[in-house]
Amino acid sequence: MAEDITTQEEMTEEEMLENLSEQHRIRIEKLNKLKAEGNDPYTITKFDVTHLAKDIRDNFEELEEKDVSIAGRMTSRRIMGKASFADIRDGSDRIQFYVRIDDVGKEAFEAFKTWDLGDIVGIKGFVFKTKTGEISVHAKSITLLSKSLLPLPEKWHGLRDKEERYRKRYLDLIANPENKKTFVTRSLILREIRNYLDSIGYLEVDTPILLPLEIGAAARPFKTHHNALDIDMYLRIETELYLKRLIVGGFDRVYEVGRIFRNEGMDATHNPEFTSIEMYQAYTDYFGMMDIIEDLYRTVAKKICGTDTVMYQGKEIAVGKPWERLTMTEAVKKYAGVDFADWASDEDARAAAAEKHVELESKTATKGEVLIAFFETFVEENLIQPTIIYDYPVENSPLAKRKPSDPMFTERFEYFINGTEFGNAFSELNDPIDQRARFEKQVAAKRAQGGNDAQVDDDFITALEYGLPPTGGLGFGFDRLVMLLTDSASIRDVLLFPTMRPEKK
């Protein structure tokens, strides 16, 4: 007669919560009994694993009747008198094992019956196939390697609550092992990006995360204090200024996969800490960076997805087709029906905004600032297919080189997919006098808004004074690319440990 041990699996989530303390108590009592008998599982330091579950499944014909050693988390068990079938899951897959009292001995079998779902176990035995055709391992010996003191989520239907999944990612990965695929893919995407950049002569570097000053850029930093030096320090909001110092120093092509920190809001595409990839290349401009980013996306999509046309949230995104390229003025004219060339003055621009009910941040907004507001109001949401928008007003591009043909604009572009900005690039400003003036204006604006720590990065200006060659630079949010290639709706779905509000005790 089969022993019924499915109670803890069949509980509803509410019943599980009500019974949690009791389950916890019982498991701790079992652990204490094991320790008293000299069988403390936590004293085991090593278990030799020869095969993974997936290896056994994929190579059954070679491994049939061969001895193997496997280990993993026990996820189900069916006891039938003097024998039992159970499942374990390791880092590759799930596999069944068969335990019989005649093979492992009475003492070991009785101990096995007291083990709980969620325990980490080791099995040594031989590979076979059951009468129903399931590939399994026939145990010759069994070992309890670690005790699970808390019950697993309800009956392997998965952990449903999204907040709980993000907060306890380890539990999410146990309950929803299919979610591991997203994070495996994330690592593969990063590997392919590195392969691509390395193949075209870029060098990967590391730059400081803790900075001695808050630069004037719009993003708000996290602030901390260095006790030994007795100075305030700031977590970086970008990697740009140090990477361009390296271009000055003679590294002609550099990139960094950098963790970035911004003390700002959170939504489906923003997390306070995220990963950016920034790259800088001497002797090219923003058109050169356009070509690189198109080719990089196309190459990585093919490597990861097997195609350069990907599905994202029900939309077909043609990464491989030539991306549309529009100046910001062309895009605003196309989608808002407003021509920047018709504005003879700032007043004309503000009047056009009022007519189209476009909100402006300032009553004294310039033509460039009004153009940006039109773009954000009418254009962005329409950029579903990969689109490059270039030639940005100088007002919001403090690090980009002015266009020689029209100094009101800069040689800057951003690219958009599914109505969201994915990356930002410049022909880098290398005039130290112009750069200082823009920094000072930026710092003044930030201090006017209460950012009293904002400073000009004088050392960066000094670096420019030694001479920065004509340089193209580009930065993009790695997490958003992962979202695109894994069809993930939220940035939290592609971060193993997204920032969360602390759980109430």
C-alpha cells in the first residue's frame, strides 16, 4: 500500500501560510534528531557528482546500466511499501530515481522515508528505464546532503505572487525552474556582445564605481562616506568620463560592462541599479556608431534567437532590417505635423507648443527645449521598429559635439524599439573650453534645483586639454536588450535580484 505523503504538496497557499510554523517546527525536530544520532547533514562537505540529469536523459543509450552519481533537490516522492520512486532536480533538469529497501538497507530506507520535499539528496546507482519508459536511476546508496527546513511552494504549480518571486528569487527558481532560461540567456547575450566587440578590436576595461564628486548630469546619484579619507563619495551614474580619459591616454577602442546606480524612480524599464555597456572609438563619429549598433543587435539576435526578427510582447520586431534614421526635426514633422524651421524665435516655438497642448517645463523654454517636448509627446510612442533619431538640440546634450553646419544641434542619436529608448550615442565633444562652459551651466541648473553637491569634473577637463581625438561614443541599457530578446515585459524579470521595498516584518 502506497504511503500518502502528498499533504504538504496539495495544500492551498493560505493553508500553507497557516501551517508554516508547524512545518518549520517539525523539520527542525527531524534535524535535531539526525544530529543527536550523529547524522548531521550539514557536516557533509562534498559529494562527487558524475552526471547531470540532462546528461543522463540525452545519453541514455550510452549510460544504460552504467553507474552514475547524481545530486539535487527532492521535489516529489511516492512510497510503496519497501520501495519508492522520487524525483530530484539539479541545475540541468529533473530526473526520477528508484529506492528499494533490499538495495540500500533497512536503516537507510527508513531514514529516507523521513526526508522531506525540498531536501538536497545524493544518489549513487545505475541508469535504467522503467516499465512505463521513464529514464531513471536505480539507487544503490542514498545520502541526505542538506535539510530543507521550510516547505516548498504549493504543489509545484509555481510561486504565483510576482512580488514574492522577485523578492525571493531563490524560491522562484526552485518553484518555476523554467525561469532559469531567462537568466541563462542573459549570460549568453553578454557573451555574444563581448565576442562581437572583441572581434572588431575593442578592449574591455573597468573604471571606478565610487567617485569623489557628483557631476552635474541630470541623474541623481547615491551618496556615501569614505571613513578613512573622511570624504563623501558617490556611486557612478555612468562610465563615460573615465572611458574617454582612456581614449585620451591612447586606448583607441574601449568598452565597459558597468553596473550603474541612479537614485530615481522605478518602473517596468527602470531599476535603481542596472547594467550599461558603453563603448568609445577614436577617429569615428556618431554615424560610425550607428553602423556598429545596428550590426551588433543583428548579430546578437541571430546568435541567441536564431533569427534577426524577434517577437516582443506580441509585436514582430525586425532587428535585421535596415533601421529607419530620422533627425529629431524630421521625426517631429512626421508625427506631430510641426516644422522646426517655421519657428523664427523661442516665442514662436512656445506658441506652437501651446497650440498643440504640449507641456513645457519652463515658461522661458528655448526652441530646442520645445522641440524635445514635441518629440516626447508625439514621436516616441510611435517608434516600434528599431529607429535611430539623430541631431539633438544642444540644450539636452552636454557631452555631444555641436554640428558644424548648425550649432543649435549636436551630433547625437538615440535609438528606439517598441516606443522605448534603448541607447544613446554622440560624436564626443572634445573642445575643453566648450565642455567646461556646458558643465558649468549644467551644474548651475542642478544646484538651482537643490543639488548642492553638483560639481564640474575639473580632472576630465584637464584630460580634454591634453587632447581627445575625434571620437564616437555609445551607451546602451543591457537589461533592456535582454528584455527584448527574452520577451520579458518588466526589467524585474531579467534581473536576478531587482530592488524591492523591504518586506514588512
